[in-house]
Amino acid sequence: MTAAEVQDRRELDLVESWRREELERAGYPRDAAERLAPRLDIDLHVAVDLLRGGCPLEVALDILRGGGFSPTEATQIARHALSTVTNLVSGEPGVVAREESGELLDARRRARLFLESLPPERYPRLVEAATPLSEGVDPDAYFAFGLDLLLAGIEAMAARKR
């Protein structure tokens, strides 16, 4: 690598670091900021404004159309995305990990025991998932996973269109 290429790489690293910090300061989770920061095709100001003020439908449709989706597909994706995000932020996962009171721990233990007592030949997946189904869920991790799932689905659909 030449000295000029090394200098260019350093400058690009500084820009990416600054962009990541700005995205995190605006409220993006660290993993999302790390994915978006190197994407110089994404306008940082638009990304920050979207998080702060929500995404106007016109902007969402424009982004999706730019991703190769038809007007009908873009509309369907925008509707589902709005519904999914609204449900993620307005609801909470079934068993939220907050305070670990004795009563809550006992309720989780009873739920786990019930699931483990189901006939494994009829409910093999419920029996094997008894522990994760009955343990507490970190609300931030729940939201991040749901958002990642939504975005991965949209990205997979976009990839099929290419």
C-alpha cells in the first residue's frame, strides 16, 4: 500500500468513526451504527432525521423504490414495516427481564416445568425450548432482534430482485 493509500485509509477511518459516533448519538444501536457508518451512499443527515422525526411515507417509498421495489411492493413493505416497528415499540416481549422478584422467578420456573412436562413425542419443539420460552427477555435485545429481522427480510427481498 502506498503512503497516499495509507493516508486515504486513515481519513476514511476517521470519517467512518465520526459517522458511527453521530449515528449512536442520534440513538441508533451500536450494531446498526457500525453497519451504516461505512455506507457513504447513505446521507448521514437523512439517517439521523429519520430516527429523530420518523420516516415520512414519501421518503420510505423513495428509499424502497431506489432499492428496486415496484410501487406496489414498496407500499406493502412500508405498511408492514410501520406495523412491525409500531408493535415492537408499543408492546413488550411476553416475559420481560426487569426486576427479579421471587414471585416472578417462581412464575418462570412453573412455566418452564409445564413446558418440560408436555409429551415430547407430540410437542418436541416446545419441550426443547422450555427454558428460552420461560426466561426473561431484555427489552432492548428484543427490539434490536425484531428490527434486524425486519431489515434482513427487506434486504433478502431486495437481493432477489437483483
